[in-house]
Amino acid sequence: MAIVCTHIDQIQEVIPSAPGCEECLQTGDDWVHLRICLTCGHVGCCDSSKNKHATKHFHQTQHPIIASFEKGEDWGWCYVDQVELDFSE
């Protein structure tokens, strides 16, 4: 049985908070890949980045769904349900 995300209804039309990881830009740090919160638009770095700001944002806010903020990628992740989402459709 496939795991289903129960938080799809919380996805909002958002404006990115920054052109890169918001916190890394403030501190001068680097990141590997970017993620955008689909509740508020916060842009944070991925878990392959040393600071993991996207996941830290989830723990601070409980906003459940992020999407890749990389060109050509159309997937997301629900932290609560631990399931990848396909936005290509």
C-alpha cells in the first residue's frame, strides 16, 4: 500500500523569501541544493548542505511540505508523512 501525503491541502501559492538559502546568505555560508517551503515561501538549504536550514525551518514552524527550488526539478517532500511528492503532473 502506497503512503499518501495528508497535508496536500496546506500547499499555498508562495513567493520565495530569497534567491538562495535565506540563512546561508545572511552568514555567508554555501549550500548544495535549495528547498522552498510551500506554506510560507522560506528558501532553505537541503540536508546534504552542512546547515540543513530547510529541515530546521520545518522543526521551528511545523510547515509540512517543501519543494525542490532547483531548476528543472518538480518534486516535493512531506516531512510529517515522510513521502516524496511528484509535481510534474
